[in-house]
Amino acid sequence: MKRFHIALAVADLDTSIDDYSKRLGQPPQAVVTGTYAMWRTGQLNFSIRQQPERSGQLCNVGFEDDEATGFTSEVDVNGVPWERFSTVEQDLQVILTYGVPVHPVPTEDDLIRN
């Protein structure tokens, strides 16, 4: 499977998790409290980082690709970092960079929807 990846800086992680969970129609797959959250849908790998000084700015784009061997990053002609990684490699990078994620407990609204 290949998913487009986009990572954004946000002002407040918790508020952003609420907003993006509604927009994507699902809770994040992984959360590192106060720092990071990531969603995986059929087509998209979307992550956010709490960086108030860069709120709303693009951190990087790329592809989550099950055929990737390792993690690569390169910068395009416009200065945008592009990453390519497998699901396993991204999960490892999250732990090494941000800490061990917790999987969010479903809210009452999540249970009603499902």
C-alpha cells in the first residue's frame, strides 16, 4: 500500500486532534501526549506536531510505502522536505523522535458512530 504523507506544525495538539479527527472522520492512530499525533486512512498518512512558533506551516510531505526499505528524506527545488518510509519504519521513527505513542481511547461519540 502507498499513502500520501503530509505533516503540519500546530499551535495546540489537543485542539488540533479534535479538529482533524472530525475532518478525517476517525481518531488518530497514535498520539504522543503534548507532542505528536498521526492518522492513517486508505489514502493518507497525516501527522501533526505541536510547534506553536510554526503553527500552520508544512513540516514535510512524502509517501508511506510498504515497499520502502528504510527511511529517506530529500529536499525538492522549493525547499520542501520529501520523505519515503514503510509503516514499520515510521512507527520506529515516531518512537525515536517523540516517544512511545499511546493509542487513544475511543470517546462516547466514537462508539456511537461505530
